[in-house]
Amino acid sequence: TQHAMPFVFALSALTSIMLLNQIARRLGDLLGKGLPWTVIVEFFALTIPFIVVMTVSMAVLVAVLYTMSRMAGDHEVTALRAGGISLGEIIRPLLGAATAVAVAAFLFGDQVLPRSNHKLRSLMTDIYRTKPTFSLKEHVINEVRDGRLMLRAASIDQATYRMRDVTVYDVANPNHQRIIYADSGRIAFAPGGEDLHLTLYDGET
């Protein structure tokens, strides 16, 4: 019980720190894309299980080091040994707690983590299909089609999916690569949601 509270505190603190780091890294990619706040919150909530899997082992280490150092500082270990309690009996509760945490972490990684990852992938797929310009950045060469089509736009309207000053690099055929310049363009998914259609206006090759 002495290391339960340090474990909970360490797990909460480490998970919060890594979640804040994830938010700092990804929030800029989500804001300004016309996404509801509920979707943004759901996105970060679904990343928590993956973070917990990484932080639980660190939390165990912190809890054990804190508890043992405190017991050594208070001379509790010396008092227990003087009372006839062996070192094995002192460590036994720690081993039991470590086993329980290991089993819980295994079940969490086997049951919860795959489901959250699947939901996160499904959420990202839904976002890409409803917001075809979601992953595109202005003034950056963006990969649109598995490295076979690159696109650069000076400005992107996330509401209408219209782009201005568009440059398309078609490198699908190594023997016949093309660069297309267009005054504007629009990108959208076909009704089936699988094919991506790119419409260019006032363009030239």
C-alpha cells in the first residue's frame, strides 16, 4: 500500500506530461481545419491508451524507488530486519504488486489498446474523407498519392477545399514526369469515398 499512491501519482503525472506533449505537437494540425471540438477531444482521448502503455513501466520504477528510498531513510528496513523479518518477506509485497501491474498492463495492451488504435484509425479515415484537404499544408510540397503525385498550394480554404496558386508534380511515370501549374483548384472525394478527384482551373503543363 505504501507504493500505491506514488505509483498512481507517477502514472498520472507522466501520462499528463506526455499527453500535453502530444497536444502541443498535433493541435496545430487539427485547428483551423473546420473540425468540431468534440472530434479534436476524441482524437486526443484515443491517444491516451498508447501513452499509458509507455508510462506504466516508468511509473512502477518511480514508485519503487520512492518507496524504498523513503523506507531506507526512515530506517524501516533496518527495524523490520531487527524484528526478525527476512528480506524476502519485505520484498514479497513488491513482487506481488509488480505481478499484478504486469498482468493488468498485459490485459490493457491486449484488449484496450488495439480497440483504441482501431477507433483512432477509423476517426482519421473519416476526417480525411470528409475533409480531403485536412493533411495538406500551405507553401509545402504535399504527398497526395503514395509518392506518385505531389501538390503545392499557396493557400487552402478548409471550408470549400479550394486552393490557389497550385503546382502539381506528377511523377507516376518516371519516363514522363509532368509539372502542372494552375491558378486554382479543388480537391474532393468521389461519391464512393475511395477515389480522390483533383480539379484544376486555368492550368498549364
